[in-house]
Amino acid sequence: MNRRHALMSQFEGSKQFVLEFLSHRAKSEQMVILAKVYNCLASWWDNTGVMVEHDVPIDPLLNTAFAILRNPSTTPESTFDAASQWVLALLYQCKQLSNSNSELLRWLQENIYGLVSVVQECSNSVASALGSIQQQEQLELYKDRCTCLAHIFSSLARTLRPPLVDQPTSPGSGGLGDLRTMECILVVLEIPPPLGSRELASITFHALHSLADDAIRHRSMSAAVSVNQGPLESSVNNSNTSTGVARPIAALIPYFTRVVVALTSYCPSNTSDLESTDELRDFREDVHDLMQDILGLVGAEAIFVELYNYIQKLQMLAMSENAQASAYEVLRESEACLFMLTTVAKRLSPRDPEGHISNLISKLVLPGLTGPCPPALQEVGCMLYMELAHWAACHPQLRRQIVNQLIEIIEKSAGVESQSLRPGQKLAVGAALSALGSLCAVYRATPTSTPNGDVSTHSPCNSDSLRLALIDEHWQDLVNRVAYNLPRLAWVPIHDATHFFAGIGRGLICSVGTGGGGVEFDPRVSRQAFPMRVAQICSVSLECLSKVIINFHDK
């Protein structure tokens, strides 16, 4: 400890000399010298613990640093990276100090906003070089520069997170909650390819996670406070809202909606390259995690409507370009949207009052997955079915078609050797099994529609008008066409097979109860069939287990 204090005392005593020396050297026009200057500055700010806001000379150190950042095409990589690292070190210190009156933070904020145009210029330069000999060289150059700028934008958003959540202000207001910070994040996400990439977009995820988490927490606290307020205070708050004083969190929602649309453009599975496929899968997992935070802020219904409208635009575009466009062709273009829908589907109302989900499934997904279809597209469709299990239970006509489609996907792969599988087929069949398990687990026995279209909720227990649950309606297919085929699908991921059997088990247990789906029903038929059903499933489970053990020993 004494040695540490001694070192810090030495640093404190010499820092002024160091800053004067580096300020003098920063006037050099040699890029090699400037790279060393900013690497040294970043090291002092990151490691010594003695640098404070007043130690930052705006002229020449900061002005020169941003002059470098504003000229990506003429600045060597080492110098550009060194300048960006020092700016990141300054932002980190501002975050640690949490000083809302920091002149340094306000100076950095305003000058970082000016770097948005630099990113746009980089994108335009790459686009203009397409087809030329210098295309790849230009792409690598600007990709590195935009990576540095993306880190700066993300760090600024994390530093300004409290004012952005507590008191967001309109773009251009100049306050710490200025929503131009969100524009900085979005300019990275909305860069068109080839400069825009998943790697570049991923840099913003930490900042977006943090902002969404804090915004949700802030809204929960505000709701708790409003509950504890008296009638007079509540009426004052309501009058403020009605006179145009918007709730702070509402200002962030349009930006996060744009984030969802931007992320969709990075999620299509349109390559057979296995390395790219693995990269896409990892990226989608990160997007799925981020979407759970965004859902809590924006709401599942709002995001679903946004994606649904986007799919409809793709449908109209496909039809305008090709009058004979099939559902499969539209589905292929909409595949990324379907993946994004899997992240919100579980939170949607299963009643689907506006019929958007039914329209999407009946007119696009079901016809699109019928017949020859790439496994990657099948997998996303099966994932969507799995997340919509509760919705499917409320819509038996479409559920029957979904179950038959899932069973066909599994049946067609039975007996195929692992070395003969198409790329992605293993995961598609596994997703179909998991989807069937989820559908089986949601046991509902509710009445069918009456001839005039109404739903009868007071049918007698022994009435034939009761709608059969999936377990009852499809039991023979589940056993004969799926379960008995599983020993011929030894390559199926074990967790998907387990999910299938677990779903059937849950459905069987629910089937012997005395009620479900909001009505009373007669469980005696299911109870009589229960022992035989359990015996059938157990026999298949043992056969599958034996097959797994044999394969394990063979390996």
C-alpha cells in the first residue's frame, strides 16, 4: 500500500510536465509521433489514477484528436486507433465521476455528435468504390475506422445513460439527455452493406442493453411512485401529460423500434457457408437476448405490428415484381422477420383479436413451408410455431395444419444417415420436435364454435361439442409417425428429443384433470386411455435410450 501511494505521488508530481511535453509533441504533423502521444495519454488516463478533468487541455490535445477522427481516409490506422482510445478513456472517467456539470463531458458530447457525418461519409465512399479494384482495400480501411467510432458512440451512450433515461431531451437541445446520442447508435446499426456488418452492429449491444434495462427500471419506479401519490398529485401529472409534457421513457421508444428494424436486416440466413452460418447463429442468440430487454420497454404487440407491416411490404414488393411469386419466395425474403417474431411471439395475446397472427401463419408460413424448403427456413418456421404454442391451442383449425406440417418434416428425415443430411437439416428436425413438444404441453379442451359462429362455454360435460386437445386429437400420429420414428433419427439433438417427450408428459398429466381452457370437460376418456398411452411412450423412450447408448459405444 505504501509503495502504491509513493507511485501515485510521483505520478501526481510529474503529470503536469508530461502533459506539457505531450501538448508540445501533439503539434507535430508526423502521424507516428501523434500515435505515440495518444497512446501515452490513454495509458496515463487508464492506469495512473491521478488524472482529472482539469488536466485535459482542449487545445491542442483534444482538438488534434478529433481532427484525426474526422479524417479517416488520410490518417494511418495506428494514429486513428490511438486517438480513439484516449477519447474512450476520457468518457470512462466522465462516467466514473458522474458529474452532470462536467464541461469536459459536454465538450466531448458535442464533438462526438459531429462524428456521425464521418460514418456516413465512410459508407458513401465504400458504396462509390463498389466494382472497382480498390473496393476491398477501401472496405477494410473504413471498416476499421467505423469500428473505432462505433466504440466511441457506444461508450458515450453508456456514459450519458442516466440523463437519457431520466430526462431525455429533443435532438439538438444540447443537454446531457440529448437524443442525438441515440442517433449515434442508430447510424452504426443502419449503415448499409457492405460496410454495415454484424460485427459492427454487435458493438452497440452493451449500450442498448444498459439503456433498455435502466428505462424499464425507471418506468417501474415511476409507476410505483404514481400509485403512492394522492388524487391531487395524480391529476396534476395527468394534466401535464395532456398539455404536451411527454413522459420521459416515451421519447426512447421510437428509437428502440428503429433498432428492431435495423437488427432485422442483419438476421437473414441466405448463405450456405458453414462458417457464416455459425456466425449468424451466434449473432441471433445475442439479438434474442437484446430483444428481451427491448420487449420490456416497447411492448410485444408494438414490435409485432412493426414486423408484421414490414412483412406485408415485402409481400407487396414481391407481387409487384413477379405476379406469380409463391409464398415460399416471399417467406424466404421474410425469414429474418420471422426470426425476429420468434423473440416476441411468446408474449403476444393468444386470442389474437385482430387476426394478424392467423393471417401470417395461414397465408405465409404454412404455404411457404409446404414442399421443398431450405432447412434454415424450416428451422425458423418451427421455432415460430414453438413460441406460438398457446396461440395455436386457441386456434384448432390452424393447429391441425401446423402439427401435420411438423410431423411431415420429421417423417421425411427418418432413416436418413447423418452423413447424408443437408446443411441445417439436423437443426430443422430438432426444432420440429421441440415445437411438437411445446404444442403438446399446452393442453386445452374448450368448446368448438356453434353453427352461427359463437363459442359455447357452457356445454355439458359429456357433450360432443367439446374441442379435442392436441394430445387427444393427434395421439396416433404422435406415436406412430413421430415417436416410433425417433430410433431412426439417432442424430437428432438430445435436448430436442427430451423436450418432445417432456411436452407429451405434461400434456398427458393435464388430460386426466377435471378442467382446462376455461370450461369443464369429462376426463374419463383420457383417464381410461392414460395407462396405454404411458406404456406406448415409455416403450419408445427406452428404445431411443438404447439407440443412444449403442451409438455412444460405437463412437
